Amino acid sequence: MNAMSQTQGLQLLNGNHAVALGVMLARPDVVPLYPITPQTPIFEKLIDLSEKGQLVTELLTPESEHSAMASAIAASATGVRVFTATSSQGLLLMHELLHYAAGARTPIVLFNVNRTPAAPWGFWPDQIDSLSQRDTGWIQLYSETPQESLDSVIQAFRIAEQVKLPVMINHDAFYVSHAMEPVAVPTQDQVDSFLPPYRPEMYLSPETGCSISAPLDQKSWNLSRRQMAQAMAGVGDLVGSVGQDWGRLTGRGYGPIEQYRTEGAELVFVTMGSMCGTVREAVDALRGDGIRAGLLKIRLFRPLPEAALRAALAHVPCAIVLDRNYSPGMGGVLHQELKSALFGMSGPPRLHGLLAGVGGVSVSCATLRKLAAEYLLAAPSPDPVWVE
């Protein structure tokens, strides 16, 4: 029996409903949620699954996103599996507690639907909401499709619970959250064999008499960050091994990065999220034009897989980073991170940072072909370049 025949079969799902089914299959014990556009369909679908008896969990509806994360931390500290979801302003309201969740080493899984933050008000895909949380201590994954979003939710619990760090998965508003695609949904037996029940060694209980996140002196607080750094150092390899295990089970393998037609490439686009699909089309078209183009998709952003990125871009003459975000005064976040990762590398590529798709602006295949021709032999600009 092949891997695909062991699934529940293909279902036509939007990205948010795919996430909800992944959550159901992961069997979380507590799910605190507060609705916010465009995350709300996750919230609604989980309520629907709970009312039908398909999702057996403690479903909490607190008064804000801040309270939702506070509830998630408290529940996780008692040793149970926890999921929550949010978007944009909701994630920003959680910011204070994101630090707390990571510092307390609570393996919460959060799904964030990337959306423009205010002001001005907007509801369009933009990754600055999650990228602005990159120093909170959360592992960050970025998903391209509804299928990847479902698969990533299940993998994220195993990753989080093994390294005792929370995981934030992200997909683009509307382009993924509300777009419908065929999704192969695994069976409950498959997921149960891949993701065993959560059994932490340490948790809050009257019987254990332990404390979590009590006040510490300077050296002990410093030690806590050293321990977090040690855990983060192993995340890249763990994402790879967990993704391989999932691939053996379902036929869909994953890693920290993904390469498409990069062998012998003279130009490689580097990006994250839904834009990867458009880049693939552009790469195929450029190959037809005689330009040896490729795609380097970054799935794991925190911790940044520096060694894998350096290896992927070795011997590549030109790399174009496409950022669906803007850090005021600096430019694209991914561009800045990649420059740091490649610093000191022998023979690095000419690295161009383009602000493409900021605020949800559509970036077409034709635009990418034009950019490739324009930047293939150009010297990198010190200033961020906006793509119309």
C-alpha cells in the first residue's frame, strides 16, 4: 500500500481549514483562541469540530489575544498539549507573553496568519507581524500551501515537545488562508504513530512541588538563555529529521530549506511563503529563456539555518531576495538576515534585496522574469529596492 492510499483522501480545503484538521489530528488537550481576521476560520472550524465530537479538547474563548496566550502558557505548564492561533494585531498584543512562553520553555504551537499590521488598517498578506517577533525565542516556520500548513502543524508539536520551545507556524493571509486546494489528509492512526501523547518530565502539579519561571539571580537568568541557545542549536537538524519521518509516512518530506532547480543556477531567488509558488513558475519560464534560474525556499526562519543556506548558495553568482515585509530604516528582514548569514563566506553571491509584495501587492511571474534580467549582472544596491 503506498503512502497516499493510507490517507483519508484528498479534500478541497482552504489553508485555515487545513490547519484546523491538522490540529484535530494532533489531539491537543487545551485550545485557547480569540478570533481575528483572517485567522477566524481556524477558530470557527475548531469550534465546529468540537461540537461534532471530532475534536476532544478544552476549548477556551478568552477576552483577548493576550489572555489567549496567558491561558496557553498556564495550560502548557501543567504538562498538556496546547494549540492557539492569531494574526497581525493579535500577535502584536501577545508580544509580552511570547517572551514568557519561550523563557518558561512551554512547547506551545501557535499558528499565525500573516497580515499587515496597523496603521493604516489593512487585511493583506505581509510577514512583518511574525518577523517582528524573531527575538522572542520562538521557533518560526513559514508555509507555502494548505497542504504544507496541515503537515507543519503536526510536525510542530513533535519539534516543540522535544526541544521544549514554542513553535510559530505562519502562512500568508488569503493567498493561503482562504485559497482552496486539494489537500491529502492523513488518518488518525498515521498521526498517532508519528505523534505520541505528550508526557513531559517536569510540570506544575501539587504532587511535584516544583515552580516554573520563578525569579532568578543574574547568573541563573544568563544560564537560562545559554540553555535556550543550546536547544535552538539542535532545531535545524530536528526539523530535518522530523520532516523526513513525516515523508516516510505520507510521501511528503520537509526540511529547513527547499531547493528547486538550483543545480548549476546562475541566479537564485530566495523567499518564504506563498510567493514560492509564483517563483517556481518564473524559474521554469526563465529556464526556457536560457537563464539558469532556481528557487531557494526558506521554511525555517528561526533559528536561521545558516550552514544550509551557505551550502545552497555556494557557487551561485547572483541571488535575489524577495521580502514580503519592510523593516523601516533597514529594508527587507530576510535580506538583512541572509547578508548576516553569508558574511565571511568565500565567494558569496551578489545579493540583491527587493521589497516585493509588501502589503499584499501581487508579484507576477512576468515581473519576476523582468527582475531576473535586470539584476542578473547588476551590482547590489546598498539601499532597499521597492518592486512596483
